[in-house]
Amino acid sequence: MAKTIKNVLYILLWRLGVFAIARRLHKNQALILTYHGVLSKASDNYVNRNCVSAAMFDRQVRWLKKHYTVMPLSELVAAIRGEKPLPPYAAAITFDDGFLNNYSVALPILMKHNVPATIFLTTGYIGANGAKLWTERVDSIIYSSTLPRLKVQMNGQPVEFDVSSQKARERASDRIRSYLKSQNPEEREKQIIALERQIEQERNFIDEMDERYKFMSWEDAKVLAESGMELGSHTVSHSILSTLATDKLREELQDSKITIEEKLQRDCPLFSYPNGTERDFSPRDQDMLRKLGYRAAFSQVYGFNPPGSNPYALKRINIARSENFAYFLAKITGVWGLMKNLPGMK
Ligand SMILES: [Zn+2]
């Protein structure tokens, strides 16, 4: 069915009160949302897969706050595990991967509404390019440029670098960085700004790329924790668990947990499966999580979680790019799950 017709249908269902009825049907089943990125402005420059705009996120959080009991994920887990009662309309917000925009764009919105969230960190990527080291600035200029060549003044002579392929960009970055290492900070800054100027026309695009793909730093993660957000593990390298040998599996689950606990000085009892479809994790992986002291693990299988659900295979509802609010409501109320199986809705 065409997308616009579907959207009109969802708006109609909303007006008819179908979403309100569906929401009540899931009153005693926890709703857990998955986000990846929140971008300060929406753009058509590239496909913002798995991202929502700041304006849309604000509207969604406002709605959740008004119609649900938005709780810290660890408390929701305790209720699902039967350690305390599950409040009606319990919901939790989660973020996968650990992108900088969770900190720079989403956090202020969460704080404004006084709503908690959990961010699952891919620990091997945290701090990898979110830092403001000059070497990484140079790297990001070179890697994000779509120009075929870049010019750098070396010992007073202009030198041209081929940056038209991945290999060429790597070579150029290595040579430019090693040259700049030999320069004093003022000269170095001048050269980096000159590099940035060459790709000025692409500036907006690069800002957006940064906002979409940059990972946060451990400092950012610390601020998130101090602001009342929970930080969980999403492995070290974002490997799909079912593809790993058991030794490697233990390493991914254990090392990420220890790193988070050491860096943030707090427990890390929550885990989110990379990719997270039914194929991507097995009973072996759930056993390992339990043995290593994790209390719950979250998949990307669509659905709700009544108390007593397997805490190592909890379901979530993914919120991807959509500027259509009725579609969001269809997803979180469960109407979307019922309709996608109807003939003609594919
Ligand atoms: Zn992920």
C-alpha cells in the first residue's frame, strides 16, 4: 500500500479513537522504545535512517510523558522480573549505539521534560572520534570530503593530495598528519583551517554527517549518567552475537561491561543486542549474559513486555525516521503490529 495512503489511514484510525483503545489493551505490558539518533534539523541531503528530528523527538517525548509512566529502564526490568509491581502504562526510552547526538541533541529535550532514558554504548567506538583532538579533526575533514583532491602547504610549497578513494584518503591523512605533527601549534591550526576552507561549500553536509555519525566521548557519557540517564552495554565492536565463537562472545559482553563500570563508576546491568532480530541472539548468548551479571537484555523484536517475560529477550519498538506523528502512535500502541500482517498492508 502506498505510503501516503497508509499515513491517511493512520490519521483516520487516530481520529476514530482506535489508538486509544489499543493503548488500553497494552496497559499492563511494558512499552520500550528504541531510538538511535536525534538530529537538530531534518535534511534531505542524505538518508537519515534510524533518526528523528529534534522537533519530532520533542513531540514524541511530550506525548509519552502525558500518556505513559516513563520510568528508568532498570526499574521497569525489576517490575518485569516480578520484584515490584509494574505501574499501568509503563514505558521506557532507550538509545542504541552511543552517538554524540544522544548527548548534544536528545539530552536537553529529555531534561526539559524530566524524562529518563537508557543509552546503550558500543564501547569500542566511544571517544573514538568524538574527541576534539586535532588529528581527528584532520581525519574527519579528509574522510568527509567529496572533493577529488586537497591542497596543503608543506614547507612553503603547495602539495596536492589525491582523496578520491578510501585508500587515497588514508594515505593522505597519514602524510598530512605526520607533517602537521612537526609544525608548531599556530602553524598547524592555520593549515587545518586552510583544509577546512577547501571543503567550505560542503560544510553543512559535513556538520550533518558529524551530527549523525559521530560517537560520544566518555566525558559525554559521564554527563549523561550524572543527568540521571542509565548507560548500558551494546558490546565492544557491535558484533552480532550469534556469529561469534564463545570466547569472543564472552570478551564482547565482559569487556564492554567492565569498561562502562570503570569509566562511569557505576553498575552496568543492562544490555542491548546489536541488530537484535530473533536470528541475532541465542540461548547460549542469554546464558552468558546471565553468568556475567547482566540483569536484562533487549532485542529489536517488535512487541510489548508483560511481567514475567524472559528478561534476556525483551521486546522493543524501533522509532525510525518519520515525520508522521500518527505513524509513531500506530507503532507504540500496537496497531502497527496488527496491521502489518493484514493483506495489502505490506
Ligand atoms: Zn546498534
